Amino acid sequence: MGVRVVCVAQEGKGVGTGHRVRMERLAEGLRKEGVEAGVRVWDGGRWEGEGGEVVWVVDVRRSERGWVRALKEEGVVVALDPDPVLAREADVVLAGLPQAHRERVNVRVAPVWWEVPRREGRGREIRRVLVSFGGEDPWGLTEWVCGLDGGVWGGCEVEVVVGPRFGREVRTGWRVVRPSGPLHERLGDYDLVITSFGLTAYEARKAGVGVLLLNPTAYHAGLGRRAGFAGGRPGRGWVRLLGRVLRGGEEGVWGEGVGGRSAVEVVRGVVEGWGGVGCPGCGERGRRAVWRGEERTVVRCAGCGLEYVLGLGPAEREYGPDYFFEEYRAQYGRTYLEDFASIVERGRERVQVLRRWVPEGGRVLDVGCAYGPFLVAAREGGYVPAGLDVGEDAVAYVRQELGVWAWVGRFEEWEEEGEWDALTMWFVIEHFRRLSEVLDKVARLLKKGGMFAFGTPNARGLSWLLRRDRFYRESPRDHHLLLSVGVVRRLLGRWGMKVVAVRQTGLHPERIPVLGRLFPPGTLRWRITGRLLGLLGLGDTIEIYAKKYG
């Protein structure tokens, strides 16, 4: 797919091996899906970058702000069950385990997304018990369990598994093994697994095996309770609990499986939604997540303040007849052509603004012209209009029904020469991924003194102010940019353009909570309040008119 995924796991004393296991399984799953993926280990010390653009998937116990920001310089950072520092800094946050932070999560993933052989046909009778406390067991839980009075086990067959980093001798009459292959492939052979909170517990639950936790700290015990596991900390209470479990008197050890999406699926979506590293407007790589959802994260550039989208899946779409007819009708109650006259009327208002700077006879290019309502208004206003659109049906309509010249194509790839007195984009600019490339072309195509005019949703309008979560959540999937007047002023200056007029549109007093019912649409009170919202810069959409001076 062109973008590399680097799965980063933390290792070191007291960290355990579960982080690395998950990252190895993730990389393996991605490679099966055709994604280039590998694993790197971070020990908390010095770190060398990859020297290219990557998707980082980070599974660590503790992170450092400077380290995470260095990762963001090279790519998108996807955090799996992060600590609070990583959760704040990451672009995408995935949660499979109970969380130790309060940041919003993009997607709930399964703690164990790989296949685990199931325990079948033995009911809930417990005869075979597995004791395993991970690859290291720094707390000595293995020895504690092995030291219990043999009578508590009631004749069960007990096997102890120690991990690759377990360096102590275990004295017990039970069988002690170091598995040569993945432990999860054998879990279905047992009836009960005794372990601490972590991957083995979830793998056993997915295998349909009973799970009893013996946790080393109150922190681990709390995580286990939140995840619905039975268990406790070392002591007499835990021994009594074990006795009830072995006698069949403790139903809490039998879970209901492991739910959630596959992390492989989610990370593959990040790769498919790849839009490059750095701000689409200024190129700055520093950024902060301002909203996270299941389909995307909205981040704010640390340089220019532009808000843009990091997608968790492909957002490209076709702008064919369905978009202008069935989808448009579903949103507005009628098709685009049925709404044509009202869109032309809005175009006439825009032409009146352009008249201040563009004389009659000027050449006007409307990018994303659709079926041509603004082209009609521009021709009525004395201009010589032309259109550009990706929709073949729309361009054919403009040529044949309106008698206006138009091209089929994407603006970024359009190679026609010539200079224009005005270039317009009415609710099109937010669909571009790389704003800087678009503004490069706009600046090249405009004559000196020419006008660039566009409309777009207002990322600082009333809806954003009052219902921020809903504003981001309901932003269409194919909107890659969220623009505001202040950001636009800063960015256009880089291309020798100055904003000379702003129209606040999409004025909706009825959307004000509680008070909105006092402003029925169309009433004098509604119109007055709408004007006030406009003066305050709170239109839900804006129109920007900028003049090229450079």
C-alpha cells in the first residue's frame, strides 16, 4: 500500500512481554493483509527515527512526551492502551483494556484479536489447571502459588508454565515447562488458568477457559475487576476463593468471550486513509488532537492553527449522479436540480460581492461547478464563466443545457494554461487533502489583482461553539479541512493574497439551546438575531473573498 507500519513495543525489567507479543501479532496480521509492517522495541532510552513517513503503532507501559512528539515528526501515531502522556499526544487512541487515562478513545478493539483454539466439550468441571504469570513474573507469584498447601487443589492436575525471561528455579512437585511455541495455542487444553491481569487472561477467556486472577498490586486488581475477571491479591481470601472455584461454586471465572474490532482492521484503515505527514496548509508537523471518533481524528496544526482530518479509512468518494440526486434529496428534501433556482439566487448574491473588484467581461473559473448554478449567475452578471468538475454527467449538463464551457477533471491535476480574473470554489475547498498544493495552483492561475472566492463550513461558527462534539462527529467524511476566518487570513497571506471581504452565512438562531424556540425561522426576531450572529462571526458557513496582490 506504500505506507509502512512500525509496531513499537516496550521491553525492560518490570514491563513484561505482553506489549511485544501484541505488536508481533499485529505486524503479522497486517502483513497477511498486504501491508508492510515490522516491529521495533523501545527500552525507554535513545531512539533513532525511521527516516521516512510511517504509521507508528505504539504499545508501551510508560511513555515520554518528547519521544512521542519525535514519532509524530515522521508519521501518524496510533496508541494502543496508552498511559496518560501517550493518550494526550497520540493522533489515534485504541482501547482494548480498561484505560488509565481520561482521553477520548477512537475505537474499542478486542484485547485479543488473533485466533485462539477453543476449549470444547468439557462443561465447567475443573480437572486441569494451568499456572502462568507471563514472561517474567517479577513479583514471584509463581512461587507463591506453588507454595500453597496441596490439599487445596482437590486432586486437580496442575501444570506451571514459566516464560522466557523467568530466571529462577521453581520447587514444586508439579510439572514445570517453558513452552517452545505460543502459549495461547495450548490454553484450550485446560479447564482453569491462574494468571495475573494481562494478555494470558484475555486469551484464556477467548479460549472458553475459566480464569482466576492473582494480581500483584491494587492497580492490577482494579483493572481485573473493571474487565470482569474474578480474582484478588495473595492472601487467605484468595485461597478461599480458589477453593470455591475448584468446587464449582464460583461462576465468575467463566467469561463471555472477548469482543471488539480487530486492531489489524483499524490500523489497516489508518493506512488506507493516509494523507501524508504535516499540515496540509503550512507543512508544520507539530499537531494536537482536538477530537477523536470512530472514523477519524481532527487535529490542530501547531503552526498555522488549521484543523484537518486524519482518517481511519478511505474517504475518497464518487461525485456522480447519486451524490446530486438521491443523497442530496436525503439531506435537503429535493434533488440538486430541483434546488437549482435557489442555488442560482445565492450565486447572484456572490456575484454582487465580486463586482467590487472584478469588472464585467472578466473571466471566471468555478472549480467544482456541479451542474452550473453559479455559472448561470456569473454569466447573468456580465462575466465570461467556465467550469471544472470531476463529475462527467455534471459537466455534460453544463455544456449541453447551459451552453457554458466546462472541463472534466480534478483541480490538482488540471493542466490548462491561462490567467483568470476570478477563481471560485463554493463548498469545495474542504474536500481537498493538500491545501498548499491547491493554493499554489490558485495563485498561478489568478491574474495580479484577481479574486479568489470560496464558501466553506465555519470551524468557529455557532454549531462549533455550542455543540462541538456533534459538529466534529457530523462533519462529512469527505471533508478533510475545517477552516475558520483567522486561519484563512494567515494562510492566504503566504500566497500573496489578502482577505478583503467575509460573508457570514448559514445563520441559524433556532439552533441556540433553549432560547432557540424564541426565534422561529422567518420572523423579525429571527432575522435580527441572525444579523447579530453574523456580526459576532458565528455563521455556520462563511464566504471568503481574497485579492491577489503578489
